[in-house]
Amino acid sequence: MGNDKNFDEIVRNFILQDRGHFITVSKDNAFSKTFRSAVQKLLALPQDCLESFTEKGPAQRQIGAAVKEGRKPLMLIERELDGVHSAEFIGYLRNDYPDLRIIVLTTEIERDGLVLLHEMGVSNFITKPISVNGMIEKIAFTIKPPSKIGELLDAGKRFLAQREFEKALVISDKVLEYKAQSPAGLMLRGDALKGLDRRSEALAAYEGAMRGGNLYLEPIKKLAQFHKEDGNHSAVLNLLEQLDKLSPLNIERKMEIGGIHLQQGKAARAKTYFDTATKLATRQAMAKVSNLYRNIASLCMESAPELAEVYLRQSLESRHDVLDASDLETFNSLGIALRQQNKWEEAIKEYKKALKIAPEDENLHYNVAMAYVDGKSYEKAASWLDKALRINGNLGGTSAAVCFNMGFIYYHAGRKQKALDRLTRALQIEPTYQRAKELIEKCQE
């Protein structure tokens, strides 16, 4: 798969020959539009090969319907929907539809979240924004892993699903011929041997797979299940605690670990895990409530900024001071709502709270500068704009309005040359920008 045409062909064949079907679950209109354009215009695929949803329930039902019709769905889903992490939903789908291909859409992802999603069965990730060609390449790799080993593993999994364990074992041997000690190959071998009731050999294969990959969770989970079947609770506990260190956001596993400690009479140890599980669950619930307030505020922003302010403050308060980078958008929106009410000093206070979370965010520095403009404090505005540009010298490089605003600030702060530089850039982007032309004339007087 060396070029774009190969990627295009893989995706077309998936739809036209293998009865593939795309299902998206996203509220990102820009992504949905780009993806639909890629599928229908660039790849010239039929309209009915793609169905888009904004909620999980209808998407889940459609996946079930597609499978019943003999189609092969590939789902693209946001990492979070309405403030709720999609990992649990993905886990349910993976349990019901083991062959379902799943791509998670995200703007950024932390390591623990990445590991949890891998554990739940995610096939691949798309980090937005992404080009159309980049998107097609990601989907092609998800449909057809770029190696002989990937093809063999897919075949082995099909044999396992059909309970043809001898054939799966033969496939695993071929994988291991290509790559000795391959964790995926050893996992396949362990599953085949276990299916043949050759448990001691299966155990050795799983242990080999576990040694072969630091972040390969599946063999550890298989080993835990293996020892659970044999009633070896101490081994189960040890393996579950290893999994918890690798993937610490799995609430159900923390509950299971706590339960085993409780059975062993270690109530204090159990409480530690139970408390952590409840904290994670509370954080998820808070995120959902916070997102609800934020959505209400967005409805109010244009016509009732005072109401938007109320709901945005409630959104932040519902987080109970557990604030992170995901709250920056809320702070920015709150600042806008306050500025719309001429509460520019309060807006600055909120922006500065956000800067404690992200001190190197150039957009926040720019927003502080604009709030000082509202208060006609141009020297302070210019000082904050300087900070923003030190962080990112290309700030506003493609926006005529932002370039004009920067020129406006520097002009009123008495820095005419800097103002001219920004205003000239504004005209390069938008040659008919009348306000920029007028301000350039003033700078040249």
C-alpha cells in the first residue's frame, strides 16, 4: 500500500465487494461533511453506504441491523459524546459484535484514555482536524492492516469464531514463523490451545504474549480469566492489579479488585479501590452535567448573554474544581458572554483562571488583550498581545479579522509600525477589508 490510489481501492473494495458499511456517531458537522464528501465524491461510493448519527442508541441499532443483513459495519465515533466517554459503549459493542471495526475520533487524547479505548476494542484513532486523504488512509489501514501478519491474524480470528481451533493453531504457527514471539501470534496460539483443552500449553502462550508487549493488555486479561477458571484467586488479583496500572480508568475492574480484597479480609485495601472507582464515576457524571450546562449556554449566547453567563458558570461549578484543558472552551465562552454585557474586567478574571490551566495558550492571551480593548486600556492590551505573539508568532495568520484586531490594538498603543505589519497582513488575506485600509492611512499620517 504505497500510495493514495491503493488506499482508495481498499476502501472501495470494502464497500463494493465486501459489503462494508460506514456508521458515524458525531456532532461535529465539519467532520461529518468532510467524511461524506470523501466517501461520495472522492471515492464515488453510493450514498447508502454511509449513515450518520448524533446519538449512540440509534447507531447501535443500525449496527445490529447491518450485521443481520450480512454487511460489515465500520463505526467512527467521537471519544466523548455529550460529556460522556465512549469507552463503555465501545466495550458493549465489542462484546456483541467481536468483528466490528471501530475508529475513535478525537482532537487530543491522554495516555490513560488511549489505553482504556484500546482495551475496549478500538481498532484505530483519527485525530481531528485531518485531511481527506489522511482520513482515507486511516480507514484503509483499519480495513486491511498493512502486513501479511495482519491478514493471517484476521484469518485466525475467523477460525476461532467458528470454533475451528486446529486451523487457528496452524495460522498462529505461520504468524510466529514470520515474527517469533509476536504477542498477537502467541495470543492466537493461546486461544486455539485453550479451545483444544490443552491448557498448560495455552498458559505458556499467554505468558509469552504478556512478556512480549508492555501495553498489550489482552494476554493479561486472558491470563486473569484462565486463572479465574482454575480458582487461583491470588494470581487473578495480581494480574488485575497489573491491568489497573496499565489502564487505570476502568471502573468495573477497580470494583472487581476491591471485591477480591474484600473476600480476602482486606477491607481497607478494598476501600481504596472502591473509593477510586466512585471518584472516577463521579468525575464522569460531573462531565455530563457540565456539558449540559454548556449546551444550554450556547443556545443563549447570541440573544441572551446574561443567561449564557449563568449556565456557563454553572458548567464550571459542576466540575467541583476538577478543571482541566477540556474546560478552556467554557472559560472562553464565559469571557465572550461577559464582554457582550460590557463586563470586560470580569471577563479578564475568567481568562486568567483559564491561564492557570494552560499558561502557554496564545488564544487566551489574545482574548485578555481584546477584553482590555473593551475597557480602552490599550497599553495593557498591547502587552498581552505581545505575550500571545511570543508564544505563537503566526497567531491569526489566516484570519483578516484577527490581524485587524491586532493592528487596531498596536495603533491605539502608539506602535504604528507593528500596527502596519498586522493591517497589511489583513489586507493580503482580504483585499477589500475597508476598515483595515482606513486604519493603514491613519498609521501613515
